[in-house]
Amino acid sequence: MAGNPRRQGRRDRKREPRDAEPLPIVKGADEPVLRTPAQPVAKVNREVRQLLDRMAATMYAADGIGLAAPQVGVSKRIVVVDVGDGLIELINPEIVRRGEETETAYEGCLSLPRLLAEVERPATVQVTALDRHGRRIWIEGEGLLARCLQHEIDHLDGVLITDRARKVVELPPESDLRVVFMGTPSFAVPSLEELLQRHVRVVGVVTQPDRPQGRGLAPAAPPVKALAEENGIPVLQPERLDDAVVEQLRAWRPDLLVVVAYGKILPPAVLAVPRLGAINVHASLLPRHRGAAPIQRAILAGDRVTGVTTMWMDEGLDTGDVILQKEIPLDEEITAGQLHDRLARLGAQLLGDTLRLVAEGKAPRRPQDPAQATVAPKLAPEEEWVDWNRPAAEVARQIRALDPRPGARTTWRGQVLKVYGATAAPPRQAGGAAGAGEGAGVGEPEPPGGPGAAGEAAASGGPVRPGAGSEPAPPGTIVALTPDAAAVRCREGVVWIRRLQPAGRRPLTPLEMLNGYRLAVGERLGEPQAGPSPAPAGSSGEKAVEAGGR
């Protein structure tokens, strides 16, 4: 019986077979040896014990949980089973009792590759047989063990799962691949889910160690680890990719390494382990934006399109040959968080298509053009600070590239303020930069959504703007407020901000800031001022700091 590829790593092999060579597995529903009832074993001798050893070696090599002698071309009533509690060897097995309750589940068979059959079987059985020393034994089986025992004894009677199936499902070619998945954050989760949905044999997962998170700094598991453990996949969390890790990778015998946002550069010794190579999912259209922050850099650069790439990994930084790419338009208002989620799903789909090509031997290798390459290094801390003296389009891209994490920073009332959800409003052709209002000799800024949105905002208590005759507002000045957005003057145009986050607080809408902090038109962002941390209206600064947990 074929093992569940999601749970093979959990097998506790209490007794490995003696040094024995695996046997070839007979495959195909029409093979005579699989359709003929097997003969009883007349005497348990050395030849039988050697066959038991080689059958066990064959089962383990194929990642199975059960094997019958006809499956290795021997028409004898001999079975080996290991569902995770150790090796069971049965000679001349017979089912002496079947439970009344039944269970329906999908089964795979080592002799019928790429097929799953939905089979109903008794949930419990009692089996008697001889062991390798010719002694009578009894086995009480329930759950998976009961199913496996019945599956293998069916083989001894010339019965296959397709004979008992309610439904048969054909698996895709990529289900034959043995894959070690290397990934860590939420971006990698859809890719691992895609492999599991396609029944790819994920034999192990390598992810980063648990790290302290949150205010309590309690160790938190990476998202990929949580998904792997839910599916019974063995997980490795090394601090360093050293010789011990390489040995474990070799023990898993992967055809491929699939790497999705793992978080470390793979050394040559790791890249050399898989039989077919290592494949990476990268969140850009390579060779553009090679590096650790392709999503943020694409937004910062004002790219009109972006996408995902699968590539064959080499020792360089995102320099390997391209396999497939998928392009999407880059919305002018999309945030890094939204783009992250879109590309994570798109990358998972592209990875599935890539593994299909690999399994079929059709995966291309298209060298990247170094002349077209750009780099996407991790954002430096100073890039988190907003410079309102730049054009509104650049400021809006910066805010969106840092939304939701780590958040674009400015100052307000002498304290750090994070801003999110930015839309640029360029200067009107008839009136220069959108600023403080008609009295400043400039066009009046419109809320996101255009004039209609302004009308709706006015009906609900906004927008609020300076009166006529006011002086031109310097960059960083709040020039308009609506319940949903605040307009901040830039060197050219204004940026509408949807959420603002004072130190120690959650992100707030402008309406919440107006009610809680008396946020006002005319206040300036980005200008250091002396004074206590801003406190909600009606409360002391001391209490505001306390509520923030500082």
C-alpha cells in the first residue's frame, strides 16, 4: 500500500530491515502475478526470511506502508506492513474477524502508481499469521493499520483497489516527485499548499527556527512549519545550513528542492543534494528586482507591471535560468501587503505548472540577461521616513511600499506617526500644486474617488479645509480632512492618507484622529516639535503612554 506522502516522515521504524537489496515492484493492473491468488508458504525457512528482508527494504525505499509478495513477483502469501509503529511481518495471514463499522478513505497502491481509489472497509480487523520464526501471532488492527492489512491481504487473493473502488482518481505527473520544501513566512504557505493539493511527495520541510514575537516575546512558529506539522511532514529548523543539515537532506533523497522565501542563501553543498536540482519562486519578473525586497522595490520604482518567476537555482543571488514567468499589471493604489498576497497565490500556481514541466522532462532553461538586471535590497531604516518635500507620486509609492509593515514614518506633535493607505493627487493643470485652498492660488485637493467622494464627505461632516486667504502651505501640512482621508501637501501635489497610527496605538481613520486627538487642518507632519506624546482628547499624555504599553 502506498503511504500518504504528507505523513511519511512520521514513521517510527522500530526495526530496519537487515542489509537487503530492494526488489523491483510489479506495476500494472493486468499483470498476471497481481491477478492470481498466491500460494501458502509450506515452511518458514531461510529463503522466506530473506524474502521478508528484501520486501521490507523495497517497501521503505518506495515510501510505502505495506507490501505483498505478489507485488515483487513472488506468488506467496507473505506481507510486510509498517504504518508508523514498527515493522510487522506476516506469513499466511488470514482475517478472522471484521468489525461491523466501516470507514471510507482513499488508498494508493505501489503497483498502481498515480492512482487513488476511494474504498470502504471495516474499521477494525483481527488477523492471524505466522511470524518469521514460524510462530503463530495475532494482530488487532484499527484505523490505518486495519486498512493496510486488508489492502495487502487483498493482494494475496488477486484483488486490487480498483476492484473495490467507489471512485478512482488519477494523480498528476508531479505526484511522482520527491520534494524537500524550503520556506518560512506566509508568502511561502500557498506554494506548499499547492504541492500538497497536487499530491507531490513532500518528504521534508526546512524552515527558520521559531522566533520571539509579540509584546510577550513568546517563541512563534513560522507559518510554513505550522502547515507542515498539520500535514505530518517532518520539519527541520537549523540555525545554520551545516554538514548535519546536508546529511539529513540526503537521507530524504529528494528529486527537487523547492525554495520559496526561505530567508537564507543556500550553500553549494545544499544545492548539490537534489537529483534534478533546486527551484525557486521569486516575486518579480527576473532579472528585474533581484534580491530580498522585490515587492517593495517594484512599488517604489513605479513599475507598471510585475509578476513572479520560477527559476533553476545556482550559487548567485537570483541569477539562475528562468523556467516560467507570469506578469500582472501593478495597480497605482496597491499596497505591499496586497501585492504580497496576490503574488503569493500567483507564485503557487506558477510553481504547480513548473513542477508539471519538470516531471514531464520539459522544464526550459532560459538564461537571464545581466544587462537588464536590477537589484532589490532589503529596505534600510532611513527609507521608512517620509520626505514631504518630494513629489506626491513618490511619497505615495513610498507609503504604499511600506504598508502594512513596517509602516512609513513621519513626525506629528513631536512624536513618531505612521501613515498608511496613500493616494497621490497631482497638481491641477489650471492651478498648480494642490494645497491650502483657493486663497493660496492653487487647486483644491479632492478626496480619493474624485468630486463625488468630496460631496459624500461633506454630507458626513467633511471635508474640512482652510478658509480663503490662507498662506501657501509648506510641504507636510495637512490641507484637508474627510472622515476617511487626510490630504498632506507635498512639493508637487498632495497625498491622501487613509490611516494614521500614533505611537503605541492601532492605525486610526482621520475621523477617529479628529475625535480622539483633535487632528486639525494646518498641522504639519515631519517637523520635530518639543512636547509630550500626543494623547487622545479628554485624557492625559501620561495615560496615553500607559495605554500604549510602553
